[in-house]
Amino acid sequence: MPGKRAAGVAALKLMDEHLASRAWFVGDAPSVADICLYAYTHVAEEGGFVLEPFPAVRAWIARVEGLKGYIPITA
């Protein structure tokens, strides 16, 4: 389990670094990449990951959730 946690933190760090200089993962508008990555990232804290150290990821999550037509995923 510690290896999986370390890999998850590394992925969040990479995402944060990528999003530090751009609003979306690919290009200048939301894409399927954003939708796919959002699916797990927005619930990362439920899996025990802390998003506070990743401000660009948190801002990106807010941008996705602010998209016209956004429908929250509910349990």
C-alpha cells in the first residue's frame, strides 16, 4: 500500500506542475483528458490523499466543476 500511496502523490505532483502554467491538460479548452483525470482526482481526499499541497490541481477541479452543464457525480 505505501508504494501505491507514493505513486498517487507523485501523480498529483506531476498534475500540479503541469497545471501551474495552464488551465487545462491539453490545449486551451477542456478536453476528454480533463474529464478522465477529474473522475478520480476530485475524490482523491476520500482515498486519504491531501490536496492542500496542490493548489493548481484544486483550482483545476474548481474550473471543471464550473463548466456549463457540469453535473456532479453522486453516490
